[in-house]
Amino acid sequence: MAPMKADRKDSRSSALERINLRLTPEVLKAIDAECSRRAGSVSRNTWITEAVTERLGRLASSSHPQGAGGANG
């Protein structure tokens, strides 16, 4: 009997963690507006993931030391 192939969804989800994120309606409205400005279909999840990744990249390349838990920058 041939080994079963991993379901694509299962292999993708095993590399990701789900979280709950609370945002104000105003922030969601602004995110939705930015999503609609992009060519093609961009989901909130994709936009938020890109924004977080971009921010972390800027922090990593910054020459300024970052304090633990700081929200400024």
C-alpha cells in the first residue's frame, strides 16, 4: 500500500499558528481601504501579515536598540 500524501491544507497549517486579533472598527476600515487599493484580491489576513513582516524587517535593520515590548517606532 502506498503511503498517504499529506493534505496540502494540513501541511500549510502545521507551519502557521492561528491567533485572535482585536482591532477597532476604524482600523479595520482603514485596512479594508488599503486592501481595495491593491491590484487583485488582497485579504485582510494577507495585508496584516505583510504589514507585520514589513515592520519586523524595519526593526531588525534599524540601528536603534529596541526595548522589550515597545510599541513606538
